[in-house]
Amino acid sequence: MPPAKKRKQRGYDSAKTRTAVLTQFAHVREAVASLTPEQLDRPAGLGDWTVRELAAHLCMGVETVSRALENPAPPAVEVGLPEWAFATAALATPISDDVKAYAASAEPTELFERTAARITALLPQDAPADRLLAVRVGAMRLGDFLVTRAVELVVHTDDLNRAAGLDIPLDRQALAACTRLLADALAAKAPGASTEVRIPPYAVVQCVEGPRHTRGTPPNVVETDPLTWLRLATGRTTWPEALASAQVSASGERADLGALLPVMR
């Protein structure tokens, strides 16, 4: 049998991704400014973090772009997409420690104001997508790293909405980038073409080993909406929960994705 073909990385428009990141960050900044001390002290539902620390994590995710842009570019790419999605779990403890220290360093409004000013100054509209950044997981292209910032912002905006009782909107372009990266991570985790996963209107991927589908209706199909998908892909919702609530439909003997989820922790 010939070796499996390496999956081609999906392309992203760096300028559009930049705009999406800044737009979603602005939505979060406005909402965080309205939080009361009682809301900030609530549990975030993510380990022992409070809402204050979750807000700081959202801010720190964008601040990492500014910090990386201030430093010299590394010599070569070390991490691409969607490999980034698999690299974050091993860094959970140092990330959490840094988030707690960052949250304790200033009030949320000050952190967001400072970060907004820095990212605007350091990330112009025409910033080169291939500029290399030295970030925690390894050297990445700026264009790729901005996609990861969209993922972090969308996933944790959803966390913040549920933890603090907010209704922060999700930027459409940011949600699209998040959906696509997490779908591609599933396809990388379970390569194959026997199962089609549909997340309209943003992504369709084929995955799971087995007979290749060539024409007509695929024998194994999974379909869900973007918000349910990001919750499944990051462990916020389990496969049985999503099936039981009819948030996901699955048909075919290879359409059970329960053992493959989450794809990112």
C-alpha cells in the first residue's frame, strides 16, 4: 500500500485573521469592563481559575503576539497548523501559573487597555504573515499564530459567557478560523477518508481510516454547528451529551467520534 499523502495545510488570509482577532478582543474588552467584583470572583469552570483569571488569559493570549513581535525572529519554523492544537496540553501548568501572576498584576481594565494599545502599535495591517515568532510551543509563522489567537479568543469567550452570564458576540471570521483549525486537527489526529465531518457553513473534512468515499452520499457522516463543534473539540461538551441533546447528528458505523474527542485540551 502506498504511503498516505500528507494533508495540505489550509490557507488563511492573514489580514482578515488579524482583523478578526482585534475585533473579538474588542468585544471581550468591552464586556470585561462591565464585570462586577462578584462576577470576577466567580469560578470560571476551568480548573481553579476565577473569571478574573479567565479574563486575564484572554488578554494574555493577545499580549503574547506583542511580546513575540518585540523579540528577534527565530531561524526556522518549528510548529505549524494544526499541530499547535496538540502541543498546548503539555504546557497547561506553566500557562496557568503565568495567567495567575498576570491576573494579579493589575485590574482587568488596565490589562486590556495596555494590551490593546500595544497590539495596535506592533501589528500593522500589512504585517508580513511569514514573519517568524518565538512562542511557547515553538517557532511559528505570524499568520499561523494569529489563527491560534482566534481559536483561543473564541473558545474562551464562550467560557466567559457561561461563567459570568454574559452574551459576548463571536466575530464571524474568528469563529470560522476556530472551526476550521479544530476540524483540521481532527483530520490530522485520525487521518483517512471514510467519514465526512460537516460543520456548516465553515468546514468539511474527511477523516478516520476505512473505505474511501468517492461519489454520492458518504456512508459515514457527522454534522453539527460551529459552537457545538468547538465545545466538542475542546472537551467542553462530550460526544454522548451532544448526541443526546441532538446537537450533533451521526450516521454510519464509522461516525462515532467519541474516542477521538477532544482534539485539543
